[in-house]
Amino acid sequence: MEMRRRKLLILEDDLGLRGELEKIFADLEVTATEASDRVLALIRRVEPDVVLFDLAPRETSTGPQNLKLLREILNLAPDTKIVAMTEHDGRELAVQAVG
């Protein structure tokens, strides 16, 4: 019996970091993109088991506010596990995300 590979969706605006994360998780079925208004459609299509999520993208990000997007992902796919990343000075944002 063949086991299904777990699906990981990486939402990271930094292209270099996104590529490194794809390499790290190469044993999973990885889809990687930047946070944008297309993410919810991607969640529906890919149906990831886990979303690796950048809470605080670079200020040049054109995507929606990530806490709002996080809530929308959880509403759409409540069984999806979320792993949130942020830089060391993002403590307040991380606390809001957990709430």
C-alpha cells in the first residue's frame, strides 16, 4: 500500500528563503508562493496538510494583511495545521496570531 505524501504550502515573500525552505522540505509535496489574494484559491486546489506561513513579510509585500489571511485560511480549511514564522522582533504579531 502506497502512502500519500504530505502536502506543504509555503507562503513566503522572500524568493531566496522560499527556495531554501523548498529544499529543506523536499520529502514532502511542496507548493511555494508569496502571500497574495490568490492564496485561498491555492488552498482549495492543493488542500495542504500544513501551511508554513510568514507572519511579517517584507514591507514591500503587496499581499493582504497576513493575520487576516491567516484567519481566512483557518476558516476555509480548519483541519490544516499552520506553522507561523516571524523575525525575532515580531513577538507581538506572533502573540496576535496565536490568539
